[in-house]
Amino acid sequence: MENKHFDLGKVIDQAINDALSKRGVVNILIAGRTGVGKSTLVNAIFQGNLATTGQGKPVTQNTREISKEGIPVNLFDTRGLELEHFKATMNELEDLVKTKRNDVNPQNHIHAAWICISENSRRVEDAEIALCELLAQYMPVVIVLTKCSSDNGFRNIVQSLLPKAKNVVRVNSIPETLDDGHVLKPFGLVELVDLTMEVVPEGQQAAFAASQKVSVQQKKTKSHKVVAGAATAAMTVGASPIPFSDAFLLVPIQVGMLAGITSVFGLDLKKSFLTTLVSSTITGAGATIIGRSIVTNLMKLVPGIGTIAGSVISAGTASAITVAFGEAYIATLAQLFSVKDAVDITGEDIIKEFKIRYK
């Protein structure tokens, strides 16, 4: 099969568009009284110091929507739970969540709510009970106990008073030095991410995995699904064995898989980076689309495949190469995330680590 019309640039453009479209966006409502630590929690969970550097726009008098370019989450920060504002806040909030819920596009729904209560207060206010009952009619609600240091049975009390909440999670968002000099380390953040992942719709799980920064495991889990989808597509292409000369037919699948994994990890998905990554791994120097070159390069990069007999790629081999290549890329990103924040990981870091680990 001739491949002279194969345009790698268009393949990469399409892969980026598809990856970002499939990832979508997740919308989370965060409510709590002044001083409970919502901003600290947001900055501890999400990439990009979202509460500090995100762009906020009012959607009601007491609720603003916070977002930041490149991070697929919108946060609806609700204030005004104090008594003098409470009735107006509840009315506005119900109008907002109803409007969002009735939108034909599920990307515009509010997918989960966190109600923040300071553990130090040792009490649940009537306003918080009413808020939980209201929101639970429209979305899953997780109660987040903030500034936690000593439970003393308070979590059980909260669970009994707010039975419509999906769960109650104790967190400490930042290191805190106690009166005796002991430093209380952050805790509960991964648990909050895991529980939230369980309750948001499946269509928003990739966006949530990408947006948060505390659980590399969630990024890996969603990326494994990207690899599985690519492997199925590769197997379909190889249903009739592919001559080496036609191995370029696998390139869009491989490129799409790389784009999908990159987006789920929450990295900046730029054409220049993806082009360099593809050129240095799949297609060889200069992005030359030559079938035997593609097979040779992939064979070098994915340990355990062995050698391909003859001059054709079967469905099983196409799938195996795709899985091994995708899992190698996931392992590379997971390693980098274990030592760096996402904002500090460069394209050069990724390519260098990949080549070191799988040369």
C-alpha cells in the first residue's frame, strides 16, 4: 500500500483534538463557611494553584466559577453560608444546579459537590445540613472535614447528621506545626480523590484524573484504559496481517494513544512535543513514515515482544506492540510524576526518561 499521502502533521492534530475531546471537563461545587480552608484544599488537590491563580467569574451573587486554561476542571465556589446570607444563597444555588442539570450537554452539569466543615468547630450547623440535603437531590455529595488533627468521634457524628452524603473524609491539606512542636503532615487527600473518582460520572473521570495532582495511580488507571482501546484498534487493523511496508497504518493508533495518555496525566498537549516524541520513538529520525522502520523502532522500545517472524504483522502482534509501547509510556510518566510536579515536567524530560528506560 502506498503511503506517500500520509500526513503526520494532520495525524498529530487529529490525535490532540480527539484526546482533549474525549477527556472533557469535570465540574465540582465546593461549599463551606468562611475560614474552613477551601482555597488551601483546592490548591493541595488540583494542579496549577487553582484557587490562587485561576480565573474567577461570578455565576450568582454568592457563587463564582473558577477555571484555568489547560486544567480540565471548573470549580463552583459557594460562599454565604453565614446566617445573614443563607436563604438567598440557597435559592440562588438551587436555581444554578437546576439550570446546569437540565443542560442537554452533560459536560455542563455539576458532577459532584464537596461540603467543607472545619473539624476544629466540632459542630454541624443547620445550614450545612440543609445544603447537603439540597445538593444531594442533584449530585453526589462528599463531606470534607478540613484542618483535621484529632477525630474524637466527630466523623461519626457528621455521618449520622448528614446521611445523604456519599462519604465523610478527614483531610489536612498542608503541614501544620502543633503546640507541642510536632509537625502534622498532610493526609486524606488521596482518599478524597479516590472517593470523588468513584462518584463522578464515567465521562468525567479522565478529566478529574488529569486535573488532580495527588494520585498518580488514578492517572495510571485511566491511562490503562486508553491503552486497552488502542490495542483493540490495532488488533482490528491487523485482522488481515499487515505487510511491514504498510505498518504506517498503525501510526495514527499509536499517536492517538500517546496523546490520550498525555492528556490524562494532565500534561500540556502541544503539537511540537507530540511531533518530537513520535519522531524519536515510532517513526524514526525526521518522522519518515517507512513501514519497516516503524516496526524496528517499536520493537526496540518495547521489551518482551521478541522478534517478528516473516514480513507481516498479525493482529496479535499489532495489539501486543501497542500495549507494550503504551504501558512503557505510562511507566515513564509515572516515574517523572513521582519526582516532579506536572508544571516542572518538560517534553525533553519525557523523551529523555523514555529513552533511558527503554533504549
